Amino acid sequence: MQTVAFRGASGLTIVGDVDGPDDGPVVLLLHGGGQNRLAWKGSGAALAAKGYRVVALDARGHGDSAWDPDANYEMENLAHDLLAVIDQLGAERPAVVGASLGGITALETHAVTGYADIFSAVVLVDITPKVENAGSRRIVSFMMANPDGFADLTEAAASIAEYNPHRPPPSSTAGLAKVLRQGEDGRWRWHWDPQFIATRAALMFEDPAAWEAERAERADRLHLSAGALNAPLLLIRGLLSDLVSDEAVAALRAAAPQAEYVDVRGAGHMVAGDDNDAFTSAVLGFLDRHVRPTA
């Protein structure tokens, strides 16, 4: 595996891990909000072992990618970053697997190109154009909590356990070091720019009417994007998710009748982390049917 620095659309550094054979079909892995490329470690290795050229990216403001000094974290910015990376890879119609924010980024990227045929396959991981407001609020509240960080990783683990009560606690907290960073004061903070969520949170909690209008406009735009895809489309939902409802699934499938659909039992919004084996199996089966690796 090789770590590569790409140039984003506005010159920001976008960092990615590249694995798998040089001539394998390219699969882009886009993490969720507040995560980073290391969330894909297990799935990425499995895809690479099956002959895919895997590129797991840190979105701007996340992980090792640069923070935008002007806090430009609108979806259009993330979409243009992705287009810039695809251009630098020289990848013709890569597949894309996007979790939550990453899935929205994929659909937004398709939209900003005017629905160009840029992807060979699209996998949305517990995200649809229409999402539940209560689930959105819970995610944003979790991301906004603990602005001063945590005294240690055990304290961070307790916060995560409160957010994900259905997930068994890890036997060790060492793995949390990949999603937090330790500051000079010794405290551990999430490895992303707090400004990434600040504007969204302000709109959500201080101007609910404007938030609802924006949600509706975004859902319409992304439903159109999904429906205009020439590429095969798969939605993987965590059955315990409070973000993607049956109604949201039905709305996506009405807008994009080509969409395939898989529920992962026992998984919530963080599907890959809750049941990585079931998640990876679903992704591999879909890509093997539609993209077909050369190795």
C-alpha cells in the first residue's frame, strides 16, 4: 500500500492510500463525515486482494488531508476535489463506494458534471438523498460534543459507546488513535476540522425552516443524480440505522429503479464498522458482477 498526496480542486492536499494491482479496476472509497480513510482498512485490503485498485481518500478537513482555511466544506467543493483526484489518477470510470458523506459526495459529483458517465458502479453506504431529520440531528450532536476533546482514549470510547449502544465495546482502545489526534495539551480530539460541521449545525439548530428547505432541495437534486446514473447502483443500509428509513429507501428506488438494495442486520449507520464481513461481502459481490476485476 502507498500513501499518495493529490491536489484538490482549490489546491488543498487530498491524501489517499492506494492498494492493489496497478492494472486493476479502480475503486474509490469515500468515508463518512468525521471519519477518515482508515475506516476502510479491512474492506480496502479485501478488495485489493481480489484484484481491484483501491484508492481510499481523506476528504478535505479530515484525516491527513488539508483543512480549508476558509472553511469551504460545501458538497460542491468535495465533489470538485473528487473530480480532481480522478483526473490525477487517470482512471476511466472508476467505481465509487461512499459511506454517508462519501455517498452524498459521489452523487453530488455526478450532478456537477451534468450527469456525465463518470462511474462504472456506485455503492451508497447507509445514505440516501432523503434522510431522517432525527438521525441527522443525532449525528451532528455527536460530532459537536466534546469540543475540548478527551482526557484519554477510554473517555473517547465511552462517548462512542453511548452513540453506538448496539455495538460491542472493543477489547482495546488502541484503534481509536486512527480517528483522534493528540494535541500538545495531551488531550485527544477528533481528527477533522471542527469548522466542517459548524455551519451545518448552526443552520440545523438555529434556523430549522431554512434547514428543512435545504434538505428538501438537496434530496431533489440527489434523487435526480441517482436516477440519471448509467452505472449500476447499490444501496447498503444498516437495518438499525436511524438515518435511512424504509420511506427513504423507497424514494431512492422510485427515482433510480436500477438500484439494488441490501440490508445488513445488526448494523447501524456505521455499517462497515458494525459488520465488516457482511458489508465487504455485499460490496465484492456487487463489484464482481458489474465491474469484473482483471486479476
